[in-house]
Amino acid sequence: MLVTLFFGRRRRWRQAQLPALAQLSPPPAAQAWRRLRRHRPAMISLALLVLLALLCLIGPSLSPWRDDAGDVLNINQAPSGAHWLGTDFLGRDICTRLLLAGRISLTIGLVSMLLSVTLGYVLGALAGYLGGVADRLIMRFADLLMTIPGLPLLIIMGAMLTELDVSPDYRIYMVMIMLSLLGWPSLARLVRGQILSLRERDFMLATEVLGLSTWRRLFGHLLPNTVPILVVVATMAVANAILSESALSYLGLGVVPPTPSWGNMMDAANSLIDFQRRPWLWMPPGLAIFVTVVAINILGDGLRDALDPKMNGVTR
């Protein structure tokens, strides 16, 4: 009876200490979020990106002007109370078109990132885990794509779309696919390196002793340990996709009018008169691209510092 009483009290004492132990060792996600919150530039960038996304999402529907409605009596008008950012060469409201263009450019960046990350993540994991012929084939193909300059290849592919007379709506999807096909090799290499370093760790040897299946070992134990690098690379991939789409659209090889994007709105800078005398035609999309890309890069740096437990550079 005394033994039962002793062990019962000990069990109750341990249960009472569980909340305190949980507070002493928060989960990794909570630790990463706490480190990210202490990174002030990253939090400011995150708030700015959320605000920008909300404006692009709901702004065009709240605007009194249609994005495709021209006004021949108000062509190339400077910013005013009626048109906050002025009008373009067809009399269309630039503010409305800027927000709608942001919706297009951000969507292209996010979707192309998701496609490239998925492709690079899966292929890199298979190459690192399977090894042998699969590793050589995947990595040699990735090396081939990485040796080709990205922007010239995108220009060639965009020119092919123009030659084939692809409709403006379908060009958006084609641009997403083009950007994703060129974005996966670098991520595949990073994931492969992570898999190779983790494959011989003790916890992976334990899964082999337990007789777990190959897919369970790969997707249940290996890949979750590569999530930090995946998040950081995915963030940077959005910025790269937005820049690439803007460059293509500026050259007339990406998203083409009447569908607006930040890149094709910058086309006004091609005219010396518009560049010098009508800065409201090209400065708003240029600033939108600059602010978005810089904010994404700063957020990526913050995520890298927050997700890396060995990083001590976060402001405390």
C-alpha cells in the first residue's frame, strides 16, 4: 500500500510539472515565430506585403473606374482628385490598372513558385534518396538547365508565344509554366544536398531498423527536416518570378495588353517624351515592383534567421 501511495504521488507530481516543462520547451514552430517577430525589418515587410495583397485583391472592385474603360477627353492626365495616379494614353485610370496588374503579377509569382518548388522538391528528394541512375539523370538535366542563361531563354520562349499568336489569357498560364520550368533546378540541388546529409543520421538508421517503407522514411522523416530551407528558397523564388515576368512583359513577350501587369505598364518608359514629361505613367509600376521585391527579400532573410536555430543575428 505504501508503495502504491508513493508511486501515485510521484505520478501526480510529474503530471503537475508537465505544463511547466511545456513552457520551457516550446515547439520549433513557436520558437521560429518568436524569432521572426523579433526581426523588425521582416515583420514590417510582412505587414507591407499583406497590405499590398489586400489592396490588389479588393482595390479594383472598389474603384469607381473600370480598368479597360478609356476616356478620350482625359488622355495622359496628371494625378488629380478624380484620378489619383493619373491616366494613360487611352484615358484609363492608372491606379485601378496598377492594382489589377499587381493581382496578375503576384499571382504569376506565387503560382510559378508553387510549381517550381513542388517540382524541385520532389526531384531533389528522389535524387538524393534513391541515388544511382536516378540521381545522375535528374542532376545532369538540372545542370543542363542551369548552364543556359535564364533571361535569354525566357525571351526566346516568349517570342515563340508571340509567333504562335497565343491569346493574352493563355499567355499568363504559359508564363507561369515557363518560369516554373526554369526555377526548379537550384532548389533540387539544395534539397538533394540536404537529403544526402540527413540520410546517414542516427534517426534515419533507426527508421531502417524499424522496417519503415521507403516512402514513409522519405516523406515522414527526411523531407520534414528540409522544410526550413524550402520556406526560404520559396520566398526568394516569388521575387525572382515577379522580376522575370516584369522583364518579359516590359519587352512585350510576357503578359500582353489589354491584360495589365506591372511589367507591361512599364512600357511607357520606352518613349522619351513619356519618360521625361509623364513620370506617372511608369513610376507607379516601377515602385510597386521595387517595393515588392525588396520586401520579399527582407522577409526571406528574416525567415532564414528564424528557421535556423544556430543563427544568432536576430535582434533581441
